[in-house]
Amino acid sequence: YRLGAGAALPPLLLDDEEAVAVAVGLGRAAGGGVVGIEETSVRALAKLEQVLPARLRRRVNTLNAYTVQILGPAPSVSPEVLTAIANAARDRERLRFGYTGHDGGQSARDVEPYRLVHRRGRWYLVGYDVERGGWRTFRVDRVSPRTPSGPRFPPRELPGDGDVAAYVEKGLNTAMWRHRATVLLHAPAERIRALRTGVEVEPVDDATCLARLGGDDLEGMAVWIGFLGVDFEVLDSPELTEQVRLLAERYHRAVSRR
């Protein structure tokens, strides 16, 4: 038979593992992340649970009962914005939008959208900024699409090995933060990489390496460096250096009062 667009769908056939995966996914989506999706996910999950065999319903309920989801402070985004971006990327149409920067400033962007990336509760758009002549990563919750969309564009190759997730991870470690710093770590690069911090390190010699950090909170950055458990030197951020000094004095007071 041929199923025309908009026709009633035939029964959806899922094996046991697929049914559990869909139910668990809906349960996670009900926790938020996209504006308005919580209620929709709950309704869909309720319908699915009605038709699940008893053995699968028990598996899903047990998994949900013994799983705790900790939601971060990440802002939600509109499904209409996500859809507009995804459609533009699929059709290879330039996306015109207003963008709110870290400092609250507004700018107009003309971007060739490449991919949407979901990372730790936030949505990001990776695309080629036509006016600025380079690849950029944008937070979707700061994007306000404008119509009409721009002209079609030929596909571009993403820098590096084409791994968009790695590209976003690398960029977010520095470029999108309010504060940035280069730190000399007195430890081999392999030791720092083994910690799986997600921070890019560059070997200097067998005993030291450079780490380029970023963050919105200087005190948090100072504390995070201490978690590495190695000696270090802040090379290019007087503000971070001051926070490290204040943190050192606080620790010193904590042990000297006895």
C-alpha cells in the first residue's frame, strides 16, 4: 500500500528493547529542555504505557523508579526555533537571526547552519558565519530566527576531522566563556588527559603542559584548577591570578586558626 502524507499511521511495530528505549526517552524528555515538550512527552508516555505488555511496563517503571535525574540550570528553548534551524540545515538555506551575546549586546547574523548539538542540557548551533567569514558556535536559547530565510548554499567541510561533537566541545572550553586563561600545569599532558576533563592541553616538555580554560565565574575556575591536583601557574589572566591568591589565603586561614 502507499501511505500518503497526513494519512492515519498503521500500527507501529517495536521489539522489546525499542519499546523500552522509547519509553525511557519520553520519560527523560518530560524533565524539560525544550519549551512545552514536558506535557507532550507525559501524554505520549501515558499512551505508550497503556499498550506496553506487562513485562515491559514493569521494566520501564522499575528503571524510572530507581533513576534520579538531576536537571541543571540550562535554559529551555522553543521547539519552533529548533525546527526552524533543523529545516534550514536540511534544505541548506542561510539562517538569518538576531543573537544575544554574553554581554547582552544584540547582533544580526547570517549563517549557513551545519548541525544542532545538544550538550549538558543546552542546545548549540554550529554554522558558518558568512559576514565574519568563519565557523561559529551559537547558543540556541539566544537565537531569534528572522524571516524570510536566506539563499541556498553549497555544503562546507567542518574544520578538523569533521567530528561536530568534538568541535563544539573544544570551542566551549574557551571561546564561549566570559573569562579565558592559559595555565601552565606542572604535569605531563598524558596525566591531565587521563583525567578526562574535556580541556585541551598542549605539551611543553615531558613534565609540563599548557591548558586553555574558560568560564563565567573566576572563583569557580580557580577551584577547578585545584581539583587537578598539580602545581600550576596562571600565565595571562591577572583576574584569575587574584582569585587564586584569595582562594589560597582562605585555605591558609582555615588551617592556621588551630
